[in-house]
Amino acid sequence: MCAAHQDDDKMKETESHHTALKEIAPTETSLKLFLGKNPNIKLVKAGRDAHSGIWKLIDAAIFGFLLFSPALPIIPEMEMPAIVATLWILISLIMWCKIEYCNRAELWYACLYRGIILDFPKTNKLKGWLCAPPMMFAYSFLLIFGAVLYVGLDPDFEFDSHENALQAILSVVGVIFILLLTKSFVNLEGAPALLTLNMVIAVFENPEFLKAQGFKVVQFADLQHFMERKRASKDKTFHWDELHALGGSDASASKAISLIGGTRVLMSLRKFFDVGDEATE
């Protein structure tokens, strides 16, 4: 009898424990819940501000200088105006992609500051960054650049000298830095020796990993299409709880991510970055 009573007591204790956990665990996230759970977010705001304004422009300017400088002595000497224009267009596209990715980084910090973990397509595997659109621009530049240099050395395509091919290859190697520069901003998860926050969530395969702390994981593709719908309906209102309530989409991977998507979303959300700060003051 005593053993039966002990078992009943344990069952009741377990049930009450589970009930308490249900009461503690939030069913949905919100800006208010996030701010209540995370009062010390000044460093997140500092990180957001460090990725915006003059610092972002300086970063893009340095990248542009490093991007242009290897090709500057050679491109003006080419005698085919159409090819030269194509090369400059490709360089400009790579430069724009760098600016777009800088805007996505600022947007990531801005969302994190409001309890939204903005998730992007993963680049931790080779295919993730190797087939990214900015890398395609870099491949095209190197291919056209090498082909044009060889044509300049052997216009009749006699293929009678290995030196011409070797010189063209060495010239391509001289500007292959463009490929490495492009990879440096495309490969989001490739640089850190440790896991990023987004990769931790991906490794555990649990989008609700930090839900108890008020965080909501939102795919960038879903955010982009959400803002596109608001723009199409001419809805200029916004609150961060709209993203906290945004349902996850299984079709996120199939949604196209525009090369101007981060910039457009950033422009739409910038004026709402600090909405909710008044509740913490």
C-alpha cells in the first residue's frame, strides 16, 4: 500500500512539474516577451550600428578598391569595347552584390535586436557558396578576361605557341583575387572556426531552439516575400510582432532571393529599427 501511495505521489509530482513547465514555456514569441527575457541588448544594438552608416560605406569602398585594382592596368589596353564594357559590368555587379550582402548583415543585426533570428541559405557546404549568383559573376569575369587576353596574343588562333596560353593563364591568376574576394562575403558560415548562431540552430535542426528566450527564426526568403506583399498592398505600417507571428514556410527554399532583396527590405524597415525601445526606458 505504501509503495502504491509513493507511486501516486510521484505521478502527481511529475504531472505538476509538467504543468509548471507548460506555464513557463511560451507558446508564441513577441517583442514584449523578447525584451522582457533579454534586457541587456546594448551590444546587439552596437553591432547593428557598426554595420550601418559610414562603416558600411568604408567597407564597400575598400572592397571596391581591392576588386578593381588587379584589373585596372590590363582592361583599358583591350581593343574590344563591347568586351571591356562587359567586364566592367561584371565587376560592377560583384560590387553591388557586396553592398547587398552588407545590407543583409545590417538587417540580420537589426532583426536580432528585436528578437528575430534571420536565417539565410546555408553556405557551410561547398555547393552552398560555389553556386551562389555573385560567384557566377566572378567565374564569368575570369573566363572572359582570360579568353580576351589569349585572343589578343593569338588573334588568328594558330595555337603555335605555349607561351601565349601560359601568359593568359598567368594574367588570370593575377586577377583571381576577384574570385577570393567574392567568396569572402558569399560564404557566410565558412570563415568562423566555431558555429554561428544560425548554424547552431541548423545543426540541432530545431528552429525553436531559443524560443523560450523570446527568439523567433524567420527565413530571409519569407521576410522578403512578406515585405513584398505589404509593398504591393501599399501597407506602410509595421510592427515587429508581425514577424514574430510570421509562420514558417516549407517552401522557403524554393522561393527566389533577389539580389536587391536585402536592400529593399532594409530600406522599408530602417525607420522601425528602434520600435519598442520606449518599453525598456
